[in-house]
Amino acid sequence: MKKRGILFFADRLPPLSGGMEMHGGYFIDYFKDHLQFPLLDVVSKDKDGRDTLVFKETGEAINYHHFNPEIVFFNSGRWIEELEEIRNQFPNALFLYRTGGNEILKAPLVKNHILDHFLRQRYWVKVLNQSIDVLITNSVYTESRLRDLGITCSFFRSVGGVNSEALKSVKKKVSSPLRIFSAARFVPYKNHKLFLRIIKELVKLGFSLNVRLAGDGPLLDEVKAFAQEINLLGSVTFLGVLNNQKTCQEIANADVYMQLSGDVLTSVPGGRYIHSEGMGRSILEALTAGTFVIAGNSGALPEIVKGDKGILVDLFPEEQIVKVIAQTLQNLPSKGEFDPTYCWSHIFAQYKDLFRRESASCN
């Protein structure tokens, strides 16, 4: 069995707890000592934006001639302006990039001062088409958006990435008061104020609710103030940042996971783009745990929230949202069965199949 070494580029890693960080941490744990696809090292960025090695940090500039990877895997678009140079260092390696899509549409640049957002997107598309062999995405929705942008390299879809062991729960009965949990950064497209307005109306209708919100973000203080303004602090608890283990425990013990993410037109220098839910890791975790999901009908969520595992709600008018959710809560099903479909082991099994197939085609 021929070994095929991996050089892994990961922008941020645990203890940070976003989807990219969790993927990076589990990727390293899985492939670090893998017999066929061993991890040669991890390239990350320090606080000053300089490349640094995670395994063999020397404090000096990275000498890529020390490596001979057959697979170069990017967990972030942070290296977009260095990508062609890295590609030239390893012309025979398989280049892969995992993306949720939003950063490509946002298309930030640091060194190239391109003022127009459309032209920055063109730069990203050109570099990706010239340097990446396979773009790993998380949904049909993401693929469609990126194809519309002009990306022509091969696509590979891999949906999931959850800590399945932390999501197993024996809790089956609906609790009183009803426990609703949400783990989402406090940013515009997560719609926390809409979420709280809906909760307020449900309380007015007589629902006894224990709402628990995890996360941080630029809008956290504003959302807390809004909860106080509408007299919801008796029903809503702000938990702050939780690590993935604690987040999974909250999800497994909740009666409902609720997240009203929407598609939000977002301004950036020189233009605008639509920021949306490419998949939603916390929603995948809830589906894995068997916790009923109530989610906004937006982005890629219709691809996973279906059947008896949850409902999607259109995000206007608000009166209709309240009506649909109230009817759902009145007839809330018992806890669903644990479903391992989205666990990390399945994701990495898919990656290994991809590595074998693409590496063979390169030889």
C-alpha cells in the first residue's frame, strides 16, 4: 500500500469552535498517524498573518522543499493570494480545498488592493480554476452558487462533520418548560432579533419556554439588550461561548433546536453579496441527536431538514411564523433516534475514497 502524504493548510484550529476549526481539529486527529494518508504537517497562520508549522515550528520561514506531499488540502481560502505560488512548489500534488462557499462569494483580499468586489471575485475564481483540482463542498446549494460564479474545477460533495459520541442521549420525553436551544454566532444572517420576537409571541400564547442561546459575535450585546427591552430575560438564557462538547450536550438535551437563519444581502467594500447558510453544523448535530429542528427556509437547509426530523419556516410574515411554530410545538414528536449519518468517520471515509480516486487519475 503506497503512502500518500498530506500537507494540510488550516487557518484556525481548536480551541476555537467554529465549523472550520472543528473540521481542522478532527482532520488532524484522524490523519496524523494514518497508514496510507499520513499527515506530514499543518500550515497555519499566526496572529500576524505569517505561515507557521503546527508540528515542527522553528520560528523561521517555512521551507516547502522539506516536504514532498502527494495531497495538499486547504481548509480555508486564507491562502488565495499565495495559492499559485504553493501550487508551483508542488506541481504534481493533488490540490483540494474544502469550502462552505461564503468566503469565496465575499472574496476578501489582503495584498492585492482591488477596490471592486466583482473584480475581487474574478480574482478568486481565476486562481481557484488554475490551482485547485477538486473543490469539496457541503451542499448542492453551495455548488450551484459557485458554478454560477464561474468556478469550473471538479466538485466533490461531503455533507456532515459532527461529534457523534457527544450527541448520544437517552432523553426521550418532552420536558416542561419546553427547552429550546440554539447555537449560532450573533451576526445578521442568523436573525436573532426575529428569533426573540417569535419567542415573545409564543410566550404570549401561553407556551412555557426555557430558551438557551449559545455563541458570541458582534451583535451579542445588541441582542441581549433587545431581550431585556421586550421582557424576555425570564425565558431566555445567554450561555456565551461553549466548546463543542458542551454544545452537543445542550443539543442532545433540548426538546427543539431552533435557528432562523436567512439569506442576507451583505455589503463589502465595492459591492454586495448574499451571505447564507451553506449547511449549518449545529443543525446537523441536532439531526444526529434526534432533536427536532425548526429552521428558516433558506440556503442549503432544505437539503437536510425534511421528513419527521424537523420543519422549515418561511421567514415572513412573522404572524405566519408564529402560527406554524405554535402548531408544531403543540404536537411536538418524541425524541428521534440517534442517526450517525453525518459523523466524522463517514466524512473521512469519503475523503479517503476521493484521495485514492483522484491520486490514481493524477498518476
